[in-house]
Amino acid sequence: MENWKFALSSIMGHKMRSFLTMLGIIIGVASVVVIMALGQGMTKQITDMFSADTRDIEIYYVAKDSDSKGIFDDDIETTSSDQGPKIQEEWLQKITSDVSGVQNYYLTNGTTATVSLNKKKAKNVNIIGVNKTYFDVKKYKVVAGRNFRSDDYEHFSRIIMLDTKLAVKLFGTNDNALNKQVSVGSKSYLVVGVYKDPNSGSALYGMSSGGNAVMTNTQLAAEFNVNEIETAYVHVNDATQATTVGTEAAKMMTQVSGVKTGHFTIFDMSKQIAEINSAYGMMTTVIGAIAGISLLVGGIGVMNIMLVSVTERTREIGLRKALGATRRKILTQFLIESMVLTLLGGLIGLGLAAGLTSILNSNMADMKPSISFNVAIGSLLFSALIGMVFGILPANKASKLDPIEALRYE
């Protein structure tokens, strides 16, 4: 305890110098912690954004000499110009009934267009054509109006649903959009419903998107010159078995389609999420390490000031040794003083990082940076370690002073 009292007394006796000494540590800790918080925020956003989609497995066609890696190794002769068969809904119905682990399916097609209301325009809107099971699987909440009915798929009644982002942009509120006409390209459609897509407008999901709108896939195919079914998804019961079940579904798709020159394979969202998170983690670590260099610079600053402090306090050290202080006690005193300096700097830096993170949270709608307990504790421990490492030289110098020579020092 005596050494801690000496350390705190010395620091408080030179407040301004101590603060300037800690400044490098403060900036270093704050930088590293904020960067790690941003990285964790991005990782959590990606995981939350696509967590529901990890049970949705896309099935698509692959030609034999395509760069895509399929689920078969059969030597089938074909060319990359082979576009494969048009997907039929009956195939997905059979897969849902016959493949264990498949709960449901949905089909989509799509395009992008400008959606306008008088002079108001929303560019780059994703126009998604959906089948009857789409909303059952995606579980998007209809916040105003209604969903599509069965007869909407049989009659081209030119109706459309908008997501909340697009509805508010064009009409101000969700309810104001109901039973109003909007133009999609050169065609006019009646808004029958507004739904909430939690990913619409996200910073990482369709960054250039003006929002989403859906119509029946039959309507979209008829009026925008796209296939009635462009993409097929199976929705599995258990996300942990998604790859296995999806692979079985793709095999059956190949069988029921009767293709001879290619096969169907899967796009597994869970693998993509893992790869994206890994990439973000690597990037965060590298940037954090670069920012951490400032901690080393701060450590050098602490060492220099401590060396100056040893010189200034030579007589004090000599007096303590003359009164019986051992070399070990002197060494410990200066090491503790160095560690207290960097630990206080770490605490202030952590507080600064918490403040900056709070400001970022209030100004970033999608990504929520967060400081984890491990990062907070790790930053403080690393600060203390910096103090110990860079305090060794001045502490060793102080402990080796000869008491007689030290007392003669002017």
C-alpha cells in the first residue's frame, strides 16, 4: 500500500505533467475501443439483418463449365450459354412434400424502376414479383391495407404493395398510400397495402436502393418482360441443417426438372454471413492494431517522463534508501507509478470511447456500435501492461542509484 500512496502522491503533485503524459494512452485506448465497437456493431448488424434468411436456401441452375461449384461432380457436357430450364412451381411443391426438413418455399422475380407520385420520385426501387407463399415465409408485417389474395395472381388488376420506407417517402404516412395510384416506369398501379421490411433502407442492404415494392410474379412477368420465376428458395425447419437439407432439395430439383446438361445447386446464406463476419473481424483487427500503435507511442512518452522524474527525485530516492528502502521497494514504487499513469489514461480513454460510441449510436440509424465487456477490460489490462513494460527502464535506473551519491545530487 505504501508504494501505491507514493505513486498517487507523485502523480497528484504534478497534475498537468501527468495528464500530458497520459494523453497518448488516452487517445490510443479511445481509438482502439471505438474501432472495435464499430466492428462489433457492423458484425451484429449483418447477423441480425440476415438471421431470418439463414433458413432460406436459394436453389439455382449451374451449367457444367460454369465457375460455380455445384453439388455434383458428374461429367456432363454443356456450355455456359446453357440457361437451364424455367423453374416450375410444381417442382418446389414436390420438394416441400418429399424432402425432410423443408418447411416451405417461395419464388421471386424482379427488376428495378423509378416509382413516382406526381412530381415525387423514388429511384432504384426494387420491384419484387412474389408468389403466394412469399409473405407466409418472410413473415413481413402488413402495417396498412391488405396482402395479395389468391385471385390477384389470376387476374392482372395492376395492384402493388409498398414497403414502409417507400410509402413514407412518397405519401408521408403509411395510411395515406392506400388506394392511391403510383407510377412504376410508365405503368400505373393501385397501392393496396404497406408492409414493413426490416432490412429496407439498411446501410448494408441495398445501399443505393430507394426502397422495395412487391407485386405478383405473374403481373411482373407479363408487364416487365422477365421470367415468371427467376429465383427459387426453400425454407428449412432448422438453420443448423440448412446446407444438408438444401443440398438434398437441389438434388431433387435436378431430378424432377429432368435436365440433362447441368444441375441445380444452392446458395447458403449462413456461409456468406460467416465469411462476411470473418472479413469484418479481420479488418477491425488490422485497423485496431494500427490505432494501437499510438498506445506504444504513449508508452514511450510515459518512459521519457518517468526518466525525467527519476532525475528530479534523485535526492528523494537517496533519502529513502538511506532510511532502509530496498532496491526492490524502489523498483516496485516506480513500476506502480508508471502503471497507475497508464491505467488512469486507459480509464479516461475508455470513458471518452464510451461517449463517442454513444454519439455514434444516436446518429447511425442502422449500425449500433457497442463496447463489449471483454474489449473494455482488455483495453485497461493492456494499458497497465504498457505502463509496466515502459516503466521497467526508469524503475531499474531508480533502484540502482547509490544512496550516498543520490544524497549529494543537486
